[in-house]
Amino acid sequence: MNTYKPMLANSIETPFDAPDWIFEVKWDGIRAIAYVNEVLSLKSRNGKELINNFPELSELLNLTSNVVLDGEIIVMRDGRSDFQEVVHRNQLSNRLEIEKAQKITPAIYVIFDILEKDSISLIDEPLKKRLDILNRVVKQGKFTTISIPVHEHGIQYYETVIKRDFEGIIAKKLSSTYQPDSRSSDWLKIKRVKSCDCVIFGYTIGEGVRKDTFGALLLGLFDEGKPVYVGRVGTGFTDLELNQIKQKLDELIISKVWFTDADIPPGSTWVKPQLVAEVGYQEISRDLRLRAPRFLRLRDDKPAELCSIIQVKTQKLDEYYAKRDFTVTPEPTGGYTRGEGNSFVIQEHHSRLTHWDLRLERDGVYVSWAIPKGIPNDVNEKRLAIQTEDHPLEYGGFEGIIPKGQYGAGKVTIWDRGFYLPIKWSNDKIEIIFAGERLKKRYELILINKEKNEWLIFKKQT
Ligand code: MN
């Protein structure tokens, strides 16, 4: 048998209908190529053997023979695939634990392609033919299922899938070949856009056709009762909505200026914060701005004071997840620990370039910096600290070796940990007093280059 690396999909934003395409659920699990011979081997994208952690999937040996299959290992919970659970199962190493987990959270292998049959490669055959063969030569089992795609009608299927709280859909061209290890536009993933219920705090002046209504809505969320600016939305409105919203806003105008953030256009009008808009967006930036925002609808059913910043903070670990392959790295997946308050950890990290990672607990995650020369000990010696992606709180206890080829490969040990007292915490200046085992003094972090995420850290005279 040949070995194969999975074909990958490009991303697009909106679903579509097309006669030569099929549409499938985008499963949130571990991608795995199955080699079914006298024995069964299940390989992750990075070539890690997965069968030992998912022994129930060896039923495949009774359902087919002499094939190479492509699919996703998932664990279902509450009617949807639970990514954290499948990753947790993959990280178990104790035989008894694996046996127990297999009963409580059984895995399912969802098969969606066939790459080889009886030593003949099928990857140059069109997808349509491969699927015919797949359905002929593989039987369904208790832990094995064959994906049932929908033809042509991607838009309606996307709506159905999103309503059931799945992450999105994959579209595949029926005439396409299988292109191992490459990201192709013959396969497209269409992921759900996030949405957030924002309070309208004001609006900007409209121009041209919008001169009688408004340019954009100024949006905020509440952080423990205090309003925080999260950006403005100027697209997604119908003409009717523009007029209706403008009418409502006119009755709410006040003279109070809610926000003075530099990116708010001058001459904006402020209103009593009573209207709630559901806004779609792609992600939230570090300085709390909604990226690619789009107006979806007014929400008359939700009180403004319930629109909390928590809605967008659950997305904070996206970058952490995107950078790591949890089938390979021993780093924690996170999401289980409740915060203790103001904990910190400094990890010595022998990756390509040795550095020290400073992590300060804040709003349920570790805000993190890589410090190439480590924490300075002399008063006023300024050292570079590069802000990296937020880490889950479970990372506070992490020591181990991140394997070769992985993001941050190398040995990680804890240099110090404990608690800190925040004196000041703003977007560009943080002042704290460490109460660790080694570190006990007052330090300051100052943002010097926002694009490059560069800060300076130094010890203060006390
Ligand atoms: Mn590091």
C-alpha cells in the first residue's frame, strides 16, 4: 500500500448551489487516513498512529479489506461532534483509561473518500467514481459510518447544518481528483460566521446615498457594567433597515460622549444605549475590534445591559488551537480550568531560539509574551517582550517536550509561577507586582510597536 497525506480545502465565506458539487458536514475531529489490510493502521495528518487510542475502530477490519480510506475520527456529544473530547481521548496513554473512555465516549470514524483498493491507486479517478466504489466496498458498522453528502443544494444545507450547531460545511467538486497534501479549490470549507449581540452607542455621519441616515453604527459591549468600544458596522443594512434604525436612534440622542477611542470618526452622534444589533464578524482583534463586521438584525428581545464582553472572549483561544496539532503535541487543549484570579507563570522554552514565556492570567486566559533574554533583574534595564497568542489556563502547569515539526518544538520547563498584583492594565501599559518564588518586584510592560506586537519589560524602582 502507498502512504497518503490528506487533501486539504480552501476557505470561502458563503455557501453556494452548483450541480457538479456535493456538500458534507465539516466534522470537528481528528483527520485520519485508514490503511486496512491484515491489520488496521490509522494515521493522523502528521503520521501519528491513532489506532491504540481508538481501539473500537478496529471493527473496520470486518467491514472491508485491502483499502485506503480518508475520514475523520469524531466523538459525538449532545448531538454534535466534540473536538475537546476526541483530543482528550487521543492524549490518553494508560490502557485502563483508554478502555474506560472507549465505553463512555466512543469514537466514530466518518469515512468520506477512498484512495486505494486492492493495491490500485484511485486518486486520479474523479470523486464521483471514488464515492461509488467507497459505497460498494465498505460496510457501515457500529463505530464506522460513510458520509452521506447532499448534491447541488449547498445554501440550504449550510443553513440546516449551522442550525444544528456544527462548524460549517465542506463543498467538493464531483469531477475532481484527490490531491494529497495540497490545499485545493476543488474542496472548499465554508465556516460559520460568528455573531455577537452589540449595543448601539452612536452612529457616524452618512455620505452620498446614506446622507439622510447614517454611515456606521458605533458598537459597544459591557465589561462588568462598564461600556467598552468594539468597533463600528457599516454594511449589511437594507434601505428599510437604514431608515428604521435611524428613526429609532433619533429618539435616543444624548450629548454624553461614550467613547474617545482614536478610531472613532469625529462628528459622531451618541445615543442612549438601548438598541441591540446582532453583528456577524470573523474574529476579534487583540485590541477588541470586530473584524469584518456585518449587520445581521436588530434584536428587540434582548436587553442592552445583557450584552456582555464575554460573548467575544470565548474566541480568544482560536489562535492557540489553530497553531497546534493536538494529535502530536503534549500541550494542554484547555477549556476545563476555572481561573484562580491573578496567577502567572514563566516558562523557560528551549525552542529554536531559547526564550522565556511570561504568562499573566487575565479574563480566563493567559495573556502571553516571549522574552528572548528573560526577565531583567536590574532596575530600568529594558528588554524586548513579544506578545504571542493567548494560552489556556491549563498551560500554567505545563512542562514537557513539544515534538519536532510542531509549533514551538523543544523543551519547556517552569522557571517561576505564583500570583501577581495588577496596578495598571491598559492596552499599551501594564504595571504589576510579582509574588512568585523567584520574582517578587514591581515590573512594567509598555507597548512599543502594535503591528509587531512588541513590548518592553523592565523592573521599576520601588
Ligand atoms: Mn515559547
